Amino acid sequence: MASRSPAARRSIITALALPSKPLAGLGTLGVATMLAGCPSPEAEGRYDDFTDKTQDIRDDAASVKMDVAGTLVDVTGTFHFSLTATPVAPTTPFQFIATTVYTPADAGGGQLDISLQPLSLDILATNTPREFTGDPVLLSFPVDEAGAFDADLGEINLIGDANPVTGSDIVATMQLQGAIQDADVYCGNVGGMVTVPANIDLTGSTFAAIRINEEDAMSPDLLPDPPIGACPEGGSTSDTDGGSGGDTDSGTGG
């Protein structure tokens, strides 16, 4: 893989913006250097190491076309929702608790109303601390007779504590194209554009919502680890740790 020039590396790091919470392991001198307006060699090295190690993963993920064919079932309940921004962070999904309500329509299909409660994450972490942070993101969109949806979510604002990439607040326009796989899973593809802290095309990104027990939402250790971040193979939770793991009748409305 061709190496980036020092100037190119500095441009990428600057574009990602300074984190609003300190990078794990970044010393006082490194933080002071970043605040002075010049990325430290340590921070630059960490970024290069991260991109080098995940290049193959990002290339593979960008080339996969997700099969989002689904089925129309009631997915009312509590879910762990993880979103993988493949172009920049294929191994550190953004995570939420998704309180989901499905309402059937008389003419077929239905409506999904979802409240996404952001979970806090340390920089480059996938399972800590995963506590509620910031205001919920409210989504509402129709689902067709096959359980599929293509939803333009408009502008989304996400608090920096829930950003495991840089720790900065995020503003993005987003689209979800996906489907209900079964009573315990809905998932699919993510499109759109991040506009703050930098312009980043989200094409190739993915998401997955996996049913959990309602009481587990406040217990970080009981959430899926690692988070799924994309449609699980076979469209079920059988291959995931921390999935529904219990009675799902209470959440399916049936």
C-alpha cells in the first residue's frame, strides 16, 4: 500500500478535528501540541497505524452489497443499534439503545418509530463505558409489505461523547436503506454525508439493530460485544453474543 506524504497525513488529521475528549494514552505533551494547532507525532503515528491495520477491512466492507430483503413482522421492543461508518471507522461502530415501535397500516406495510439513545464510548473503544449520553435521536419512517424501508432521515446531530472516532460533535444528513429480517433484527445500509467536524461521505456504511431484554439496556456488560454494526449472516441473532438472550414475546406485540 502506498504511503501517505507527511503533508497528506497532517491534512487528514486536521480534517477529523480535535477531539472534545482526550485520546486514550495521549500524553499531556501530545494534547498541548494538538491544542497549539499542530498534530503531535504520537497522534499522527496512532492515526497511521489505525488506518494501516484496518485498510483491508475497509476495502472489503466497501465492496460488499448487503442483501436487505426482509419480512414484515412486529419489531416493537428494545434493541441495541450499532452503526458502522465504514469509510472512517470500520471497527468502532457508533452505538445506541433503540426503543422501537411498529404500527401496522391498514393498506399493508406499516410505520417504524425509533428513539435512538446514544451510548457514550471512549476513543476507539467498542464496549466502554456505553452509558446513556445526550438527547435521543427520533426517527419515523414507513415500511413496505415486504418489511423493507428506504428512509431519508434529514439532518442528525450526535453528541461528542457518543463519537468513538474523534470525540467531536457530529452533524450529518443520513439515509437508511434496510429491512426487518425477523422479530429480533432489522438492519441494512447507511448513506449520506457528515458535514461536522469534516465532510465525509458515508456511502458503504451499515447498521444493525439486535433485540435485547429491556432491563439490559442500562447494563453495558450485557450489551452485544463486539457490536454487530451490519446485517448478521442469516439475518438472525444466533451468531451474536448478548443478543435477545431471553423472552422476546414481550417486545413483539404478538
